[in-house]
Amino acid sequence: MKLVHIAGTRPNFVKIASIIRACNATDEIESVLVHTGQHYSDNMSKRFFRDLDIPLPDINLEVGSGSHAAQTAEIMKRFEKVVIEQKPDAVLVVGDVNSTLACVLVSKKMQIETIHVEAGLRSFDRTMPEEINRVLTDAISDILFVSEPSGLMNLRNEGISSSRIYFVGNVMIDTLEANKSKAESSTILNDLDLRRNGYSVLTLHRPANVDDGNVFKEIVDALAKIQEEIKVVFPIHPRTRQNLESNSLGQRLKALPNILLIEPLGYLDFLKLMSNSKIVLTDSGGIQEESTILGIPCLTLRENTERPITIHEGTNILVGMGAAGIFNGYKKSMCTNKSYRRPKLWDGKASERIAKVLLNLFVNISSAVNYA
Ligand code: UD1
């Protein structure tokens, strides 16, 4: 089976690391890796290939940044040529970014089997670009691999046949489990002069949070109070940095004495940083999942999440984007220990299950697969 894997952004690299490893462990799947180039900076891309031992991309479309339409269209134009040349049996996409949707549209129209990993997640908030990408990708993909039970329910409610759906677990957690001990040797705590449990970690990159000055101001107001109680380590995503530099909020943030503003970190350094923190504040989807497995309290600075299991079974709490809600959430988390458990099939073996299903469907190698 010739399988083209698509990766374009930082969270995609984390997911495909485990999927490609599981596919390469079989003799029957030939993997071709296409990097769309949506993320291209060393610390958003190459660093992850090094940290996670991902094979170098076979093809890089080098699309770079742009508006949604321009970026999606450019990926489609360039990827169409790849499909014509490579003639894959199937194309596998992960997550919910523009690269995901662009490549699914191209493959499906060329009648290539399409596979979506992390299918069925829904925030029910169509102001999020990712939600549009999710709904459209799932509607036309042939095989849908689901990470949590809400995904099964959402897909069924959208009328998608159960025969296309497989509940396999979470590939992001596969990568976390595979790299936990390696991350131990990261020197990031010493480098930043941090004590275990003595700091919080913050990440922000959602357009709804960082592109809207009024919302961003509310978040900075909350951070001003939180940093009076605990050090905040803030690796800044490029989108967020641009916004901070273009307005006075950046100056205000820089002036707060107990916030450490740093460049985006690699996978291993970030895992070590998060694992040893007291609490995480984030608007990322992946971090909601990782903190659940690490047992680190997580405050999600959003009104909704497409990953409800991280709330029902994990450490995650939604605190919204208002200053009062964020600060109250922080205070509450500091004085109560939310109980949590490991969600079903978040066991480090999701990618193996995916490879087994693919062998079953495409190579006719059956190993009693029944994950629906
Ligand atoms: C994208 C995804 C988002 C995902 C996030 C992970 C979409 C619609 N959004 O958002 O779902 O959670 O990645 O990080 O696909 N930039 C750099 N270097 C890079 C990449 C980007 O400097 O390597 C800058 C560019 O100026 C760019 C901005 O960051 O304009 C935003 O990048 P973009 O790829 O448009 O979206 P993200 O905000 O990263």
C-alpha cells in the first residue's frame, strides 16, 4: 500500500511522528511524507522533526503563510501535482488545519481514498477556522479514525455511516508516551532557572484570543494578577508575537516582572516544561489532551472545546476569555484538586491500531480488527 501522509503545522508533526512509525513497522505500507510548508520556521517545524525522529519529508510544498483562501488554494494547486506523480493508494491527513482540508479536497476529487485521523471533534463554533476544516474534512473522508467517544457521536449525528468510523484512541498521546523519558533529559528547567511546581505555563495562538485587541487585553489583565502569585512562562507563537508587537499590550506584558516571555520551544523541552509545572493556561487543543495525561491542571482560555473528554475525565476547565473568569479559574484550581483518569484508548497504541486497520482494508491482512 502506498500511503501519502500530510503534515503542515506544529501539531501535525507531533501526530504523524507516531503514525509513520507504526506504518513503517509493517512491511506492507510504503509511506511518503508531504510537508505542505504551512509552518516553516525552524522552531515551528524542523525542530520537531529532529526531536521526534520523524523521517525528513519526501516532498515539501513550501506554501508558507497567507490568508485562509490563498494558503488553502496554494496547497491544493501544489498537492494536485504530487498526487498525479505519486499515484498513492490513499492519502492520510491529521487534525483540523488548512493543510488538512486542502489535501483532502484534492485527493477526494481525484478519487483517491482519504483517511482522517482525529475525526469527529466538534466545538460547534463555526467562527473557528478549524471547525470548518473539521466538518468538511469528515464529510468527504472515506475512513475516519476517532480519538474520543464524542467524535463517534458527532459523526453519527451528521449521518456518517458507522462502517467508515474507527475508534482507535489518541495519536498525540502515543507520541507523548514514546517521548516521556527522553524529555526527562531536557535541561529547560535549569536553562530558565525554574523549580519543579514553582511556575505556570501559558500558550496562546487562537485568532479569537490574539487577533482581537479587546479579548487580548482581558487576557493580559488576568495575567497581570496571576503573575503576582506564580511565575508565568510564556513561549510565544509567531502569530501572537506579531500581534503583541503591533500594539501596546506587548509593552505592558513585557513590563510585568513575573512573566517570562520566550521563543516557541521544541517538543522535548516543552514536554519537560509542562510536566513539571503547577498549572497550564492555554488555548491549544493538543495541550488540553497532554495535560490530562500528565495530570497537570489545565485552564482553557476559550468558551468551548472540541475535546470534551478532557473536561469530563481529565484535568481541563473552560474559563473563557474574560479577565475575571480566568483569574477565578486559576484561584479555584489552586485550592481544589480536580480528579481525573486516563481516557479510554489513550494508551500509546492508537497508531498501531490505525496501521492494523489500514492493513486490513488495503492489504487484506486481517488481524481481527473491530474498533467501530
Ligand atoms: C495554525 C492552524 C491552527 C493550529 C496552529 C498550531 C489553521 C487555520 N490554523 O494556526 O489550527 O492550532 O497552526 O500552531 O490551519 N508563522 C511563522 N512561522 C511559521 C508559521 C507561521 O512566523 O513557521 C507566522 C506567520 O506570520 C503567519 C502566522 O504565524 O502569518 C500564523 O500562521 P498560520 O499558519 O497562518 O496559522 P497559525 O496561527 O499558526
